[in-house]
Amino acid sequence: MVSRFGDRLSVARRMMEEFARLSGLTSDRPQERYLWTDAFAVFNFLGLYAHTRDEAFRRLALLLVDEVHSTLGRHRGDDGRSGWISGLGDEEAREHPTAGGLRIGKPLPERRPGEPYDPVLEWERDGQYYHYLTKWMLALCRVHQVTGDLRYLRWAVELAEVAHRAFVYTSEVDGRRHIYWKMSIDLTRPLVPQEGQHDPLDGLATYAELQLAAREAQADLPDLTSETRELLEMCVERDWSDWVTDDPLGVGELLCSLYRLARLAAEGLKELNPLIGSVLEASFVSLQAYLPRDIVYLPAGSRLPFRELGLAIGLQAAEKLKEMGERPSISQELLEKVLRYKPLAGKIIEFWLNPENQQAKSWRRHRNINMVMLATSLVPDGYLR
């Protein structure tokens, strides 16, 4: 597909090569590792490899995995602690780099015990996010699927085990399971106890995908059946309206979860079927809630690129859903209503491809994540499989 700014594959290729240089992956610049951004960078490198068969992109994906583990799997230099956050010795930690989870990569140290909570400052503080960990699990799974190397799938499953054990808890108030939004680096205390709106849904789709990948590989890996069942129960007990959001990235991730769940159900995980209709309903209502803002007419400085680009990726996931041969539990009428919003994806992508809009502070302030998410919107196959 060609835009007025060039062939999408070529643009994505240049953008990811520039990201690799700017983030220190292929240059002597300081390492700028951030778990969400790096997960999508892995997806993109693998997607580019699939399209071009250029081994350089495959090598970049593997190099990035190693750099993330050696950086975000260890304590910060300004932390006072040292070594791997898992507490394992160096040799064992290299064999199990995700055994203690992975830091977010925020610029400021985490909030210390007893330090007052500042909701603004907390956004800049380090720790661990559940929804970042699930993205890295999926990135590792994708590396396994491309390389056939079981180590990556094992690391993904080990990360799922430790994340589930640390983040999922039963509330004393309502007796139901919930997921902490943010935990300390050592996973011993919640930093933000509120629950991410779509975390159970994202976790469910990710665990299920890991289970399916392990089954297909006939691999002797830890069994995530119990963890998957717990998240499924959490999701099923929710009403579809609980998933509705007016955040563009949230809407996009909801659409991606819809596609992933439908694909997994079609591949044999029939227990996911009861969720699909409610996620589709929530996706449609979310699009209706979001679009009246008319964000496509706002100037670049008033917009958040990576959040909008998440929506563009989700709308492409919905299009892939339509292309599936088998679409269990899908209302075709409702899916068609969702797909009426597909032109919005192109408008968002074209807007942020424009070099003039990339001069806005909103682009430059979060340059790496914006570049990577724009590249994903151009070549989404690495993420969406």
C-alpha cells in the first residue's frame, strides 16, 4: 500500500532502522529501553523480516530481546540495589531472564515505601506494569514462532507465571479477583492498586496464545491452564459495558483483543467464544464514544500520536477479522458497523506520516514510542500475526 509519503513497507523499514540507531540498539548512543516501545519494536522487526526476508531484521529482533532483558531485567543504577531483579545469580538469571519480571523503563526511580503518592509524578516513576509485561510475553512468543527457538516461549511462560502471581489478587471488599495496575520493581507491593480496564482481557488473550503455541510446539513448559481459567472467569463475569472506553489507544487494544480472541477460538480454544460478542459490542460503542471528539481535525500539538496510532492498528485488526474464514460468535451486522470507521485509520496514519506534524512537541516528546507505533500501523503483521 502506498501513501503520499511513500511505500508503507519502505517507510516502516526506514523508521525502525532510525529507532534502532536513536535508542542505542545499533549505535553507541545510551540505551533507551522502554518495555512497551521495545515490545512493539520486536513485533515490527519480525514483521519486516517476514515481508523482506532480510536477516538483518531478524537479528535486530533478537538483539533487542537481549538488550531488554539485560537492562530492564536488572535494577536501575540509581536504585541502591544491584544485579537481576529476580535475585538470581548472573548465570542462572541469563537462563531465566524474565523470572523476576521486567521494569517499565520510566525515567524516575520507583516510589519508596512510605513516600507520599503523587498521581502526576507516578507516571514518570519506574516499577512494573501488567499490560507491558503481557506485551513482552507476546513479543517473546512471536520470536519463538519465527525462529522455532523454545527458549523464547519458555521465557514468555515464565514471565506469565511470575506476573500472574504478583499482580492478580482476590479483593477483601467484593471477594472477586482483580489485577493491580502497577507493582514495585521487586513485585512485593502495589504502587497503583487500581485495575487497568482491559488488563484481564489482554492477559487472557496472551496466556491463551502462549498455551496454544506450547501445544503446537509439543513443548514441555509450565502449564498456564489455572492462570488462564482465572482470567477467563474474571472476563466472563463482567458486563460488556465494563470494556467501553473513550481512550483511542484503549479502543485500538480492544479491537486487537477482539481479533486475537476470535482467531484463538477459531483455532480450537472454544472456551473463549462467550467473550467475543461482548468485546465486539464494547468495541462498537467505544468507537461511537470516541469519534464525536473529531480529533482528526485538531492540530498536531493537541494530539497524542501513539494513542491515536493504537486506534489505527486496532481498526486494521478488525479488517483482518472480517477476512477470517471462520468467525465464531461474531455478529456480521455489528462487525460491518465497526468497519465503517476503517477510513479513520488511514487519516491518522497519513497525518502522522507528514514530516510537518512530526515537528510538534507531542511527537518529539515521545519520539521513540511514536515512531514505533507508526511503523506498527504501517506493517501490523508482526503484532497481529
